[in-house]
Amino acid sequence: MSALDASVVEGRTLSGAHRLTCDVVVVGTGAAGATVAVTLADAGWDVVMLEEGARLRESEFTANLWKTMKTLFRDLGASFLEGRSFIPVLQGRCVGGGTVINSAIVWRVPEDVHGVWLRRDPGLAAGIPYADLERHWAVLERDLGVAPTDDAIRGHNSRLLALAAERLGYRGRVIPRNVVGCEGQALCLQGCPNGRKQSTAVTYVPRALRAGARLFTDARVDRVVTEGGRASGVQATLLGGDPERPATLEVTARRAVVLAASALQSPGILLKSGLDRLGPVGQHFMCHPGVSMVGVYDAPVDLWSGATQGYEIDHFRPERMKIESIALPPELMALRMPGVGQKLARWLPLARHMALWGAQVRSRAEGQVRLGGTGVRVRFTQTAEDLVTIRLGLRVCAEACFASGARSVLPGIHGLPEELTSMDEVTRWLDRVTDVRQLNMIATHLFGTLRMGTHPDDAVVNPFGEAHRLPRLYVADSSVFPSNLGVNPQHTIMGVARQIAEHVLARA
Ligand SMILES: Cc1cc2nc3c(=O)[nH]c(=O)nc-3n(C[C@H](O)[C@H](O)[C@H](O)COP(=O)(O)OP(=O)(O)OC[C@H]3O[C@@H](n4cnc5c(N)ncnc54)[C@H](O)[C@@H]3O)c2cc1C
Ligand code: SF4
């Protein structure tokens, strides 16, 4: 048996050039990739998964932020969307991808969002009808233990937001999450050290391996290979070995190549492959930039105790905004406090008394993914309308803080006072937020860069997930979404990926 026949091969252990053949090669092991891999492996196909990051066990997850950023995040968590402002963008780079570092919030794409997709392009009904997605979600919810956050581990941070929603009459809900036996340690961002979060690293990747799939870690796919006008495989560099002479791996796929490397990296691979002729590759990038507000209370909140995210207000979804409670460990919370040095020292003793809530904004702006440096660069600037929505999000966060008993809020916005003590002050000062450069934002939900549609000039993949202009190349991640969602995307990504895997089974 050769080293390549093992179920899991750490790319860093190989040297030289390697080749192998399989039925289907899947690039990425996050929400989309692992879902496709398990579906095809369960059907008896010979599946090879290629993952750029490493495979870590729960015992290797650590509360140490530096180590976490180094082992689990892309670019140490220091990638940015570049436009009028620089927005940090977080992505997982490890077996399990974003599902390892996320908060496990589960949302089915709302029917109204899906309805808009179908009204704009009725041809999508053939590929991703809502009834099929509902069938997939039911399976996923069973497989991943999805249930509303248990009250025992909801945490005071989430309870305060629930109280605010009740007092203000805003629609909200206890967040359903894909966890089993969550202990409410608020360490989701650092990977769950207890293995409670049902990331694909502990669910679908191992299940795909048990069904016969093979996994190569540290394997960065650089190019899609074509033959006779079809996708025939991929070329990868094996990372972590001799940097002077890195090992390589070429995988030939008899039936299909599936890209599931995320809405930033999948278009990057096609651009690197010189395949921009496939349509609007890298265009139409969309996201949900997030802003946050800190509330300061007389009584302790201890926001590092409880489920990472346990309650949300979705009342403002029609206005393109959603409020979520966010629990963080103390060292991350300190980053959100005002000032440095003496100024910061003033706030640190109050850390126990702070609540943190964020507004995810379904922005209208579209950006573009291009090649740059050693990876991709993303141009993105929000519209004037997006800024209005962001201000609404900040206002509702502050209103919720005061409604639940906060004595002040810390907006964390350039040009505003560190602390505001009434809604009158908040309203007056938020009117002065006229430039996105004043805001601290973060983006974790990414969409649309290889979008799905009926017409080849307007879309890269058809309604079945296959490239219009390159048969046997499928894309299964949120690159294919025709727009952003306004809700947390993992569950929709997995539902769509499962549907695309079924199309691969039927067509390839
Ligand atoms: C901090 C954070 C919190 C979040 N919280 C939630 C939440 O609570 N609920 C929710 O629904 N969503 C959440 N999300 C978003 C969600 O995790 C992502 O939308 C989802 O994981 C994206 O799935 P994906 O398969 O497209 O990409 P990913 O999950 O990012 O997986 C892509 C994989 O491909 C690999 N890869 C990339 N390029 C290559 C290459 N060239 N070769 C080989 N492998 C490659 C990556 O290393 C990665 O493992 C959160 C995201 C973050 C970052
Ligand atoms: S809150 Fe803690 S125990 Fe629960 S899933 Fe997240 S890290 Fe794991």
C-alpha cells in the first residue's frame, strides 16, 4: 500500500511529486466541502478531499488566541475587505473550515429571500427548489443535533437581550445551534475544546472517511486542470514541508471536480487557473458586515459564561439587519473596550459588568475578488443605504441595552464619545456617523462570487451547480448564492451543498 492510499495523509509528511486518480475531488472540508464529500462517499463514490489547513484534535484547541489564529484561521485572522474602509474578514483554514470557529447558529434561508432568487431567475427552481432544501435541512438538523440553546447554558448576556426584546416588543428567538451537550464556555471562536460543537471536523469529515473517502491535509489547490473542454482534476501544493522544494499532488477526477473552498478562495482558484472566461468569476461579492455595541450594567453580566451566541432579535430582518448576543472570553472582550493604556485600564475592572451585542447588516453593496499578493484581494465599499442600516443596527443595540437596565453604552465608533448615557445622546451622536471609516466592522458571512443562474453571461454555474462553460466542474459553497441572505449562512450552505451533491450523483 502506498502512502497515498491511507485514509488521512498529512501533506507536510510527503516530498516530491505525487499523482492519484479518483471519482471526484472535493476542494475544502468546511460547511460545503464536507457535506458534498459525505453525500458522494455514502453513495459509494471514490472521493478525495483536499484541505489547505491542518487537522486538529479537540485537545489541540486552546484558549490561547495567538495559537488559535495561527492554526485555525486564514492569514492569522488578518485578511481585509479593501474599500473606503478596511473590514477584517475571518475565515477558517483547517479541516472543518469555518464550521470549527463559528458560533453554531442555525438558520434555514427564509422563504422570502429564496423567493426573490426565483423571481429574478425562475430557472433556479429546477436546481434548488425550496422543498428539496427543506428535505436536506431536516437531515442536517438530525445529523448535527440542532436545537434551541438550552436555558441552563444561555448565559446572562443572552438573557439580557431576551429581556430587552420583550420590553421593547421586538420579535426575537432563542438561537438554535448545532451543538450536543454544549457547556456554555463561550470558546466557539477558538474551536470547541470539548468537541460539543458539531463542526464538520467532528461530523461529516470523519463520516466520509468511514465511508471510504480519503483526506489530504496541508494541500493547497492552485489550479483546476482541464482536458478536452472539461474539468479533469486539480493541482495542489503540499504545505509545511521543505519550502524550497514543496511537494505537489495532482489529482485526476473521473467524474467531477467540486470546488468548496469558500466564496473568496473558490473564485481565487479559478482566477489562478486562468479560467476567468467561465463568466463573472469573482464579481458580485456580497457579505454581512457586523458592528457591535457594549452595554455597561450595575450588576455583573460575566459575558464569557454561556453559549457563544444564545439569543437574537430578527424583528428588523425586513430592514436588512439582525441583532445577536455575542459572548467572548475576557481577552477578546478587552479588545472591544475603548482606548489603550490608561484609558483602557479605566474600563478593564468593569469587564464583568459588560454585555456585547452585534448587528449583522445585509448590505446591498457588491464587491469583487481579484488575485493579489499570494492570495486574493477583495474590493468592497458599502453604499449610503448600507450606512443608514448600520446606524439603525447600532441604535437598536443601544436601545436594547438601556431597555434591559444598562447604565451606559460604549459605541466604539471613531469621532463619538467613549461612553453614552442615554438614548437621546445615542440618537444625536449616531447622526454624526456619516462615513463608514468611523466604524469598526467585521465580516464573516461571504457570498456570490461564482453565482448560480440560467444564463452563462450572467452566472458561472447553472442551477445544478455545474459551470456553464466547463462541464464536470461544480461549485458547492456560498460563491453560488445569487445574493446575501440576511441570516447566518452555514445551514443554507450545507443544504445547497447537499442538493448539488445529488445533482453531481445524477449527472456526472
Ligand atoms: C467567526 C465566525 C463565526 C461564524 N458564525 C456563524 C454561525 O454561528 N452560524 C452560521 O451559519 N455561520 C457562521 N459563520 C459563517 C460560516 O462559518 C461560513 O459561512 C461557512 O463556514 C462557509 O462555508 P464554506 O464551505 O463556504 O467555507 P469554509 O467553511 O470556510 O470552508 C472552506 C475550506 O476550504 C479550505 N480551502 C480554501 N482554499 C483552499 C485551497 N486553495 N485548497 C484547499 N483547501 C482550501 C479552507 O481551508 C476551508 O477549510 C461564521 C464564520 C466565522 C468566521
Ligand atoms: S459554547 Fe463552549 S462548549 Fe458550547 S459549543 Fe461553544 S465552545 Fe463548545
